[in-house]
Amino acid sequence: MNPIRKITIRGYKSIRSMEGLTLGNLNVLVGANGAGKSNFISFFRLLARLMASELNYYVAKNGGPDAFLHHGRKKTPQMEAEMYFGNNGYKLALEPTQGNGFIFSKEQFYWDYTGRDFPLGAGHAETESTKGSHPNVARYVVPSVKSWIVYHFHDTSDSAPMKQRCALNDNAWLRPDGSNLPAYLYRLLHQFPDHFRRIADTVRLVAPFFADFQLRPNPLDPHSIQLEWREKDSDFPFLGHQLSDGTLRFICLAAVLLQPDELMPATILFDEPELGLHPYAIELLASLMRQTASKHQLIVSTQSVELLDQFDPEHVIVVDREGEQSTFKRLDSAQLNDWLDEYTLGELWKRNVFGGRPR
């Protein structure tokens, strides 16, 4: 699967026009509340559902077309996007319908070797990209987009899915909310024990009291499993809800970043992964992100000065709100060299040297 290297978005939520944003293997979005970071991240979720032929189901569940178009259909008659995966690309335009859904007014592949667009038609309600036409281009685009996962482990309440039982066979990938965490860890334990061991070892660095996971199918319902763990010097099994919120979130993050390469999405997206983490855990999280980005693509939105301090300027995309629209700007190391002799990147952000602060 291939990472996305350049993306254009027009007419999507607060993004009126974002032209040709270049993406590397590690991309860290910073900006004020409401600047548009989460809107950018959510576009990847929309495209993944689109490639799964679930576009209009997803749109209907999330407010209809006017919730997706920049200031609604009266101001924005369609949304457009272009994305490039090396020499191959995918372009689309979506128009709202009277039935409160979307149809494609344009959908096409792009192949740089020939400099040609390959139209997939117009007027259809779900993507034609998965129907087998132009397979030489589709194989570089479709599996990558389908694999995108936006992780947001914010819900650690008593009723949070990650604290409940889940189906033992729900283990193909870690779900965006961590709801199948015990089943996924159980799969890694038996199929990829070295990776499972690294996850447990890493968790112990931020939670020294943690001895190990104790993963087993429920004795009374062998088709389900619940997160269980042990403290050091104890054989008493604790449950997931007896972990702190920060520790539970960190376990989810470690499971994503330390999973086997063959299970990794083409692009991994995190929305505010620092929530509830101790500063040392944030430092360790950044180290895991840098390691993962040596082979895979990460897109991370954050409000954390501590997390930002762990990265280089060229990794950072500053998101600002100018009037009614979001703007995106990648930092330039050369322009910040003098500042960085005296300040960290996070301190420069707090001082509003490069933007990304409330205006």
C-alpha cells in the first residue's frame, strides 16, 4: 500500500480551498481550537468510507451534505478533492442531491506515466473505483484509501467500548475507538508474539506497576474476551476499567504503533493522541511515532506543546483560521533556525511566532 504524497481539498467544511498540500511520512498539525485540524483529519475518514461504498450512509449519519459542504450547498455547490500516491492519483467531485445525499459529478484515476486521466463516470451515488476498471492504477490507490484509520481514543468513561467485552474474532485490525482492543491484543499474542511483547514492555515504561496482560476468552462465553491485566508481584486479575484513563489510552496507542508492518494501514491518523497522558508518556509516544514514520505515514493533530517539542519544524503543518476558512502552512526550518537556538518549537508556538494560535 502507498502513502498519500499530495492532496487538494475544496469546499469541505472549513476548508474552502487547500491546494496541493505536500505530505511526508510524519505530519503534525497544530492550531487553535476550531482552526480546522479535525476537519482535515475527518476528510480521510470520509474517503475511507467512500472507498468502502458507504459514502451516503456515512453522510446521512453525520448530518447530510450541508454538514460537509463549506457553509452549506447555498455557498458551495460541490466539494472536490485530488490526491496523489506517487505517480498515481484519484480525483473526485461530489454534488448534493434533493434526497439529502451526494452523487459524483466527477470521478477519475490519474496515471502519471501516461499523463492521462481515466474517467470513471458521473451521476453515481457510490464509487466506481472498486469495480475493476483501470486495475493498473486502482491497485495503487484503492487499497491504500480503504486502509486509512483515524484513531481517537477519547472515550474512557465507564461505558467506553474499550472497557467492555468484545467478540474474540473481531481482530482484523484495531478499531478507531479501541473497542476491540482485547481481541486484537489476543491475536497479536498468538500470531505475532514478539510485537505483543514489545507492546507490554512499552506499557511498563509509563506504568511501572503493570506486570502483563492476562488475555483469555471469557470462561462462560468463549466467543468473547475482555481486557485483563496483572500488577507486579500479584496474580490477581484486574479489568480494563481498573486502569487509569491515560494508561488505557497509551495501551491503545502502543498497540497501533507497535503492531506488525503487515497489519499497518497505509496512513495512520491520530486526533489529539496526547489526551490524558503524563509528559513522560507524551515523550515516549513521540519516539514511537518517529520510529513508525520511518516505514509508514502518520498524520497527527495535536494541541500539546509537549508533543510538538518532540518534532522538527519540517514535520509541522500550521493550521489557522482566516475569516471563514482554514489555511495550512508547512513550517520551514531555515526561517526558524535563529529562534530555535534559544527556544523549543513548542515555546515558539506559545509565543505565536509561526501562527496556529487564536486570533
